[in-house]
Amino acid sequence: MKKTYKGYTLTELLVASAITVLVIFAMMNFFIQGNKMMYTGCMTTWGQQSANTAVEKIGLMVRPAFNIEVFESYKSDPDMSTIGNYLKIYSSGNTSAFYTANSKLYYVDDTTSDDEDNISDDEVVSSNINNTNNFRIIGRRVYVNFEMMYPNSTNKEIIHSESAFKPRNM
């Protein structure tokens, strides 16, 4: 009488294990790529919303202005220029400003009473901005240029936004 064994051979188990491992690795790779795409999409959306908020606020302040100046930086004795990181806005009864420092865009409601050495009292409009010449004046237009960077990366740009405003009273 011959004995018959029911079950799988060692070769069959090894082949099934190898196929299972390949399927699991493929699914993990698909999950990782999907996660990266979702993160990139979320960061792009955040960058667009942040840039839109900043540009909208700048536009609201620039349009009614009767004079606008751009300076290289925000300091006590700035050098006036046509391109820089400090935008000073003169409107009726108020002098406000926007400037970039420490990868953030700041807003100063009243520059006459602002302590230039203390930026903690200035409103942060947007963060993760490249601090390279964000404001320009060409003719009678003010150009606002933003490069939004990834929060955890030093040189990776999410979006680039450039807008132009023409003050009504200039």
C-alpha cells in the first residue's frame, strides 16, 4: 500500500512566498508615491493660498496710495531703490509698509510708530518666502514677486507668483 501525502512542496511554498513579497513591495511603492504626490499637492495649495493672501493685502494697500517707495531693506536709514525687500506705502493719513525678513512677509500698519528693531510687533502676512528683491517699481506700477519655499527645505520652490498693481492716485 502506497502512502500519499497531501500538501504543498517546498518549491511551491518558495514560489508563493516570492510572489507575495513582490506584490507587497509593489503596493508599498504605490503607497509611498501616492503619499509624496499628496504632500506636493498640499504644499502647492498652501503656497498658492499664502501667496494670494499676501498679494491681496498688498493690493488693498497699494491701490489707494498717493506715493510708494521701495527700499533695499527695512532699517533705520534705508537706501531708496527701484527694487528691494521693503515697500513703503503713503496713503491719506497713514504710512504703512511691507517687508521681507527671516523668510516671512511682514506688514506694518503705521511706520511712524513702529519699532524697527522689534519685528515681533509686526503682522506676519506670509511665511516661507524667498527674501530676494520681492518688490519693484517700474513706471507707475508696483510689481510684487514671491517665491514660496517648502517649509522644511531651504532651496525647494513650491510656486512663483508675480503681480502688478497701479495706484489710483499716482
